[in-house]
Amino acid sequence: MDMKNLRCKRLLLLAWLPVLAAARLQAADAPLYVWPADCPIKPGERVLFLGDSIVAPGMYAHVANALVDELCADQKTPTFFSYGVAGATAQSIVPELSKALKGGPYDWILLNYGQNDSGRFTPEQFREHAKALLAEVRKQAPQARLGWISVAGTEPTPYADEKDQEKRAQSQREARDKCAAIAAATKALCAEEKILYVPLHEKFEEVLKERDAQGLKVCFTMDGVHPNLPGNWLLGAAILQGLGFQPDAWSVGVLHGDAFSDQGRLAMSSRAKPLSLRFDSLFLCLRLVPPPVDELVCAPARKPVVLDGDLAEWDGVPASTAAAPLHVTMELMPKQADRYAASVRTCHDEKDLFFAFDVREPDLGEGTWFPEIIEVFLDGRKDRSTSGNVWRKDPGLTQFCFHRDFSGAAPAAKVMVNGDVAQGEGVRTAVRTSAEGYTLEAAIPLTNFKQVAVKSGTSLPLDWAVSFTDQAINLDWLGLMSRSSSTRGYGQLRLE
């Protein structure tokens, strides 16, 4: 062996090691995707999604921001915002425009109306209303470029082949056909007005066809219209793709929520294993994952619980957490989700059911339009064969809302109850500030539950969430966006 040549090769290799290491580091730090130069929306621009109750939770914007930030790391990228009004049409939103645009100025305004219009107006009427809306937007936001996201449209049930679902399936197909006509009118209007057209309806149609071809019994809406958590991720990605954002296939884990309930019709429990959804028409691959915890064990209190907001007596009691990114179900303050989190612990004695919450947030001030609430949903109905609805005031189903108030001289906690309000009688609560936010304790008398006896050995369907001030963000324990209107997908509170 030529030792001289070997020594030279070793020296050459050592000389190259820093260069190779730097190359590896650069590759590791390189973005996964470069923002497309031909995309009409440019890096650094502010983009407003303006629409109805589908847009209102801010999840289209949340998904767009999350995907862009992850795939285009360390690049300057657009920021997406949301404003939506429940029930709005292209005609009815006009008086609300000044409120909608108050967060501006925006470089782009992408309108998303059509779902409510499809049931009230002909495509021709919609087109006239849309033209008037565009004129008003141009008047109030002359600096903004405009576009229109076509209506995703009603989602047909994947159980259309079942005999007892024929009428429902037919009704949904007819509703989707009306949405298709609105989408066609939207596309023609965009060409006439020379504004950007984002083909969300067409993309969702492709996904639905692939879903049915694969035999997937998965729903992307909670009620046929409003996207659930997986649906928001799917449609948010489809909007990005319609804007020219086309990275390689990318997988994201999303809580499955009520995706297997057939829009609230079927009873369901958390899946033991994730389910991967892949569609040729979409870059995003959804991994529908079960929640990390879907049962709270409510053991007898180890020590007497004193309602003072101090959680010292809760030491050793297991906590369940809701935090970004997995549990985000609403976001109106873009790119702030990581600053919020919450956890819950529970126990009971012979008289009361106790909850202890530890909430982390950056601002303890009062909101301008929405008070911060911790929501606890308990389903104490005797008959749970059908889905419960808080707004129907189903007996035994209650939403407990705990509001912290630090505006006065001393911390205060308030209780509001929806649904079966009798179950909220005599509820006690206390709150105090903490290093990162606040802690809150609540006690619900066990005798409030009249339809079922709540005692050791009882299990109650449960969900909990925190809706932060002015809906900056919402965290739901199970990823349910339908928790008020449907009990499908609830976890369990098990009393030991």
C-alpha cells in the first residue's frame, strides 16, 4: 500500500470536511419549497379572506399560514387574514364592509361568497350582487387587488348507497348542483371583471370523486356545508394550490374530530390508528389522527378542594392538554397560536364534580367583542342514540362557560350556561392569575344531573375548549368544531 498517497488522500478529505459539513447544513436549512415567482400574490403581502360563516373561524387563513410557514421556512411570505359573517351573501355583506376592512390595509382581498346565495338567488342575481359588491370593495379599499374563491359547495354524504339515505343524498346533490352553477357564474364574473379566480369548487369536486372512488367513509364537513377540522385543512390547502402553490406531496397530522360521524349522523369513538388520506388532485396528504387523550379519569379528590384558584391541592392529579398546532379550531389573530395553551384536571367528592384549568396566554385583558370563555360540554342525556344539540336545549346536555375577569380590583370568575340550564344551578368558580396566564377552578353539584345518576362508575360524554379573547384563537380538546351543535366525537368523563 502506498502510505504517502493514502496520507495525501486523508489530508485532502480533512480539508474538504468543513465544506461538506457546510453543504449539509445549508441543505438542512434550505426551505422545502420556494414561493412561486409566478404566483399573483407576492411575499410580504397581506391577504384577506372575506366570506360567510365558512370563513369566519379563520381556519382557511390558519391553514394557509401554517403550510406556507412550514414549507417556505426562513423566506418572506404572505400573511393571510380572515373575516366572515354568518349567513352572509354577496348582497348582505355590503353594509358590513367597513368592519371587515378595519384590519387593513390589505394588498389582496379574496372574496368567498356563494353558499348562502345558492339557496336564495339565481346565478344571474348572484352575479349582479357580486358586481355591486366588487364595486363597493374597490371604493373602500382602492389599494387592494381582488379575487374570488369559488364556493366549495355542499358535501354529499359518502353513505349515499344506503337505502335510508337516498332522500338526503338526493337533496345534497341538488344543493351541490346549485353551488356548481354559482361557481360557474363566479368564474365568468372574474373573467369579465379581470380579477383573480381561485377554483376551490372544482378542486373540492375532484377530491370528492377520489374519496368515493377509494371507498372512504370520511366527511370533510360537520353538517354538509361547514368544514370540520380535516375539511378546513383540505380546503385551505386547495385554496393555496389554486393560487399556484404546488409543492411536492406533504403530510400533516390532523385530529379526526367528527370526520367519521357522517356529518353528525353516526355515533363514533376515536380511532385507534391514524388514517392517511391521499388524493392525486391535492398536494396535501391528511393523516387523520386520534386525540392524544379522549378520556378524563375523574377520581375521588385526594384532598378537600378549596375553590380559590390555587391548584396546590391538585398536585399529582393527571392533566390533559390542548395546544397548538393539533388542537387549533379557530384563529383570527394570524400566526399567534403557539402563545396559547390550556390543561384540565378533574376529580369529585360526594357532592360536587370539580374541574381545574391552567391557561397560558399572553394577554389577560378584556376583549372588544368576545369575552374569553372556558367551555365544558357534558352530555347527561338518558337517551344518547341521536346526536345532541346545545342550541336545541336538549334536556341533559349543557355547555358551561367560565369567564375570567381581571378588570376589577380583585379577580372574578363568572358562569354562563347554555342548553339545559338547570344543570348549571349552584355552580361555583374561582380564578387567579399565574406566571403565564391564569388558573380557574369550578364545582358542579352532582345533583344537577337529573336524567342520569352521576356517581362513581358513571361515564359522561365530554368535550372542553378555550375560546380566547376576541376569538384570537380557539383550542378544542378533541378538534371538534361542531361541539355545540353535535355531540358526535365527544370523549368521556369517567368517575372512579
